[in-house]
Amino acid sequence: MTVFDPRGWLHIEDVGGVKSGVAGWKWSQIKPSRNLVWYQCYEQYDCARLDVPLDWLDPTDLRRATIAIIRYNATDRTNYNGPVFINPGGPGGSGAWFVKRLAPYYQFVVGNNHDIISFDPRGVGATTPKINCWNASSTTTSSVLWDLQEPPVLDAHPGTIYDSYAHASAFSQQCATQLGDTARFVSTPSVARDMLHIMEKLGESKLKYWGFSYGTFLGTTFASLFPDKVGRMVNDGNVDARDYVSGAGTHFLQDTDKLMNSFYAFCHLAGPKACAFYASTPKDIEIRVSILLEDIRKHPVIVPASASSNSRPEIISYSNVQRLITSALYRPLVMFPSLAEAFAALEVGDGRPFLDLTSQGSEEIPSCESRLEDPTDPENPTPEVPEAEGSADASKAIMCSDGAPIPGGVEEFKTYVGKLMELSKSAGASMASMVMGCVGWKFTAKWQYTGPFEGNTSHPILFIANTADNVTPLRSALANSASFPGSVVMIQDSYGHTSLSCPSRCTARTIRSYFQHGTLPSNGTVCPADLVPFEPWKLDSVSASLTAGSEDKKLDFALRELMKVPVFGL
């Protein structure tokens, strides 16, 4: 039976008679519709597949895309305040994956009278057409084997950039052999138009939105294209829109080394009991890290095979450690203590803590016969083999569709990479791979929006930036905000990527007030962080929940749960 409620059409029968969480439930069992028809899914969620034009710019093109949408319903129906759309970042992050896991915590921040809604953007997850650069019958094996050939980070050894450039070019050529014309229709303006269409099908006249990282570029694009449709918009951890579409951005590394410097400073402040890599001054810790990296560059650490963990020997190289550092900068509260322990162990030739931290020791190459289907195919999820949090292939396709082509050849790119490494000693070489992915990309987006990124929105935008964010610095929020009259930039005095990387009751209450009442803080307001790196942050697992304790304790729990899951992508 299909009935209508204020949130759209609701199909109140189980999908194919299969309860959520039971092996065998498939997104493909939901019939695509040009109206929102909701099906119960994943026990406490609603799911729908919305049929939309593949090409929004050409109404004569009859090809279609199907957008996978998920909703977590408001628990306060008395004061129902509509849906808040979430984009978890990327590009290539699966909205369904993140909302399925985090919706109650998003909702606790914005208010229980809001639905939480997200969707898999074009090319991602259960949305079709899917972006997959490998033959469907051997996706997993081919992808894993290809990743094993990834060259070292660019400053590992002389000449590495030439291998890396060829590796990126080869993958672009591979994608060209597998992706058809539909690869031209995954760019951000098409996704923004999809979001507008979903909003309208929900019966809403204005968008309420909270986007993270790349999601801020989606938000900024939406606000530029449809300024009169903005009801509430929080852009959290901002991508500099103009820098991003240039194809050779540099602003994203502006504050990266501030994060690494915070490791030295807070490790020293925490003392030897809380930081395993403590030294007498922050500068001494920095020197100690530099010596360790140089030693591992020449003498990688060997971890012998173990029956209880890694079944084959592992080599921990300079590139492995640099990539771990880059990853740790996203979430200092979660990662820095373990990073310090891994450093201390590597210093004495013990790589086991490093493997435990990166889960490298438990990874196995899947046998060619082990699966005929992609084990992360959202069309066929099971509790044992769930959906993926995002798609690396779609990430590449979206990013390369949004930006200008990388100019010149490998020598020009080498000069550009040199600039990145000058901007960030700690992560410039490893972060260059993010841009290198577009080398040799063969597809040009049908709808590419490169500005102007500006608009007089129907309600002012709230931009949020951390004091130090490793990939979306404060300057990007200031640059984006400058072109949207009435918007404000709120600063969270913390370290990491987006406000979610560190709990702040002040930030959370500001966001809730904005969604509930439209209230904006004063421009430049600074919200303190509730914690600093190396400070214990785990709550009592017995008493902590969204239903027990004071409002502050419940908010603390929600913010820590959001902190534990990394924002996808950039």
C-alpha cells in the first residue's frame, strides 16, 4: 500500500517481504519512480530511488539516472520542521552509508523535529549509472591489484614523480575504456540539480542543508545556481570553490602544517604518560619525527609474518608512514595518541603497532574465485559485506569533471607539486596525489560550473571553519562567504578536518539554533573546543547514550560518535 504523509509518498510494506538487516535485501528491489515512493529499509529508515534526467540541460535526451535516497524520520512530529539534507564529503562519499550509521547523531545536533536525508550522488553507491573503471566481473581483484602498484609518495625518492604521473595516466586510460558517455554527467552542478529535484518532490520550497568538506562545494554551487531556494545552509570545512575548479589548487594546504605542529605542541603538553613520543620541547619532538622519517626512508621496518595477525611479511616504508601522518591530521583527537605510539615503536624497529593502527596486517588479497560480485556493491549488501562508504572511481570522475584540465605535461606538473611541498612540509607530497588523479582524464563534463560563486540567498549561509584544518583552511571559508551577502563565518577553535573532528557544545548549539530559528552568530564568532589532542575523550559506555543523562551529556555522546567516523574524501 502507498499512502501520502507530509513528507511524501510512503510505501508501508516491507521491500519484497524482506526485513531490514536480513541478508538479501537489495536497493534494486525498490522500483525507480519519478515521484518519491518510500520503502522501509534498514529497520528504522526509509529508502527511495528517484528517476531523474541524466542530462538536465537537454530535455530531449531521454536517458535517465536513478538517485538512491535515504531518510531518518523526525521523532518530534508535533513541531515538525522539515528535512535537513546531509552531504558527507568526497567527492564520492555515499550519503546512504553515512546517514545509515550517523543519522541519530546528526539529528540530535540539528533537532529531533527534522528528518535527516541524504543520497548517493551520481556515480556513487546505489545510484545509477555507477562509475566503475574496472570490468564488472573482476572489479575487486583488479582494483586491489592495481592499488598494490601505487608508487611511493612524491618525495620518497628522486624520480618518483615520473612513475606516479605514468600511474595516474594509466588509470585515466583504464577509465576511458570502461566508462561510456554517462561519465560526462556526474559533475557537481548536476548533483545540485538532483538535490533541488529531491527537495521539490518532498514538497519543500527551500533547502535545509549541512555539508562537509566537498559537500561545501556542493552547497556553494547550489547556492550560486539557486539562491532563492536556500532555506538554511551550513557549509562546514570549506573547499575554496574558485581554487577547486582551477584544476591546480593550492589553497587547500594553507594550514596543513599547523596540524602537524599541534602534534608536537600537544604531545609535549600532555607529557610522557599521555604521549608515547614525548620529548623535552615541542621542537625536540619535531626533530625526533624528522630523524625517524629519514631513517625509515633508507631503512624500512620489516614486520615478520605472524599466524595471529599478518600472514605475510610486511614492509613499513617512508611512504607508508607519510600517508599515515596525512590521515592522522584529519582527526587529531582520535589518531594522535596512536600515531605517537606507532612512532615510538618504529623508532626501535617494531612495526606491529603501525600495522595494528592501519589494519594493514589483516588485509588479504581476495582470491580471483572468491566472488563473482563486487563485495561492496550496494545493490547486493549483506550484514557481512555491507555497502562502501564511498567510491574512489566516482571521486576521481567528479573531481576531474568539476575542474579545469591539468595543463602541460609531467615537467609542468613537477613544478606544481614543488609548490605544494613548499606549502606543506608534513603532507604536501602525499596530498599531491589527490590532484594527480586527474592527469590524463578523458571526459569533459556536459555541465561544468566554474562560477561565479555568489548569490543573494533567501536566507544567509552559515560557514564554519576550524582554527586549523589540514585540507579546508579558514581562508577558504572567508573566501566563499565574501560573495554571499549576509553570510557569516563561525570559527571553531580546534584542530582537524571540519567541526566534526572535535566536539564543541558551542558549535553544536549554534548549528541547532540556526536550523531551528534561523539565528546566525556574529561574523567571526569563535566557539571553543571541548577537548584538545591527547586529552582522553571516551565516555562511560554504560551510561552514555542519546536517551540517558542530561542534555549536555547526550550532546557529548552525539558529538563523539560523529567524531569517530572520518569525513570522506578531500
